[in-house]
Amino acid sequence: MTDYPEAFESLWSVWPKRDGRKGKKFPAFKKWQALDSSQKAALLACTEKHNRQHSWGKYIRDLLTFINQRGWEDIVDDPKTFEPAYHTAPEPPHPGTKWEATANKCLRDWLRAGGGVPVDRLPEAIDIKNACVAEMSAALDEDIEKATTQHEKTEPFWTFRNVLIDRLDQAFGRELKPLLLKGAANDTPSI
């Protein structure tokens, strides 16, 4: 059994559980050891602040992932807002059309798959989504109206999803499309 330093034990004791568990302690400890003292202090301060303000949100990274991603640097140091500097799941406005709903879900999936985007670039991602809805929805609605089979009726949704993911990947220099399409094979959109 490994004896951990008191500083690491303090961090481990305040780290929140994810799905009822904290993750693997030893690999997190090894990564923590590689941090310099100012990074360790920032990590502990960030953790304590999150816990005080109950601001972890729905998705809690395990400690190893948080250290690997230097999560303490993603936090805006504003005691009033204390929001992550990376936005991973925008809350969409109430969708007015099936295309807006599809686009909102697609954007959320894309953000989550890629670990988010810097908050200052989030408006750019939303603009791409809105432009895609404006440009494609009328043409795709027409395709659905002409469709005679269920496959022909769902195909416009996959076309829309492909185009939106392509545009987001291109704008942000990512390659998430293969990952998202693989995971979406069983996710049949409703029309």
C-alpha cells in the first residue's frame, strides 16, 4: 500500500465522487507529483472553491482527468460566477422547429465529445449551428414532404447532422465526426 503525502490526501478527501466513485487514486497521485507547488496549490484551491459553491455541475471529471486536462486553468477566477473557461453543453433556447431541436442536440453532442470550446468561441459555434438551420431547413423539409419511405424521411436528418458536424469540425480544427456518427448509429431522429 502506498503512503500518500498529507497534501495529496487533503486533495483526495475533498475531491467529489463521480458515479459513486472517485477514480483511481494511485495514477492521480503520480500525475499530482509531477505538478509544481503553485499548480498543486491552484488545484486544491479550485477544488475547495467548487465544493463551497457546489458548482461542479452534472459532469464531474475524476481527479486524474482533471489533472491531465489542467482543469484548474479552465476556471474563470470570479467568485460571483466561477464558470468554466470551456463550455461543454449550452442550454438551447426552446426549439421552434424540428431542425433547431436537431441542431441543438447535435451541437451539445459535438461539444461534449470534444471537451467543449473556450467560452469566448461559444458564440461562433452557435452561429454555425444557426446558419446551418437557416440554410438547410427549408430544403430538407421539402425532402421529407416528398419522401415515401421511413428511410427517405429520416435521411434528411442525417444529412443535416453530417453537414453541421463537418462545419463545426472545420471551424474548430477538430475531427469528431467519425466518433459522433459511430455513436449515433442507433439514435434514430424523430420526425
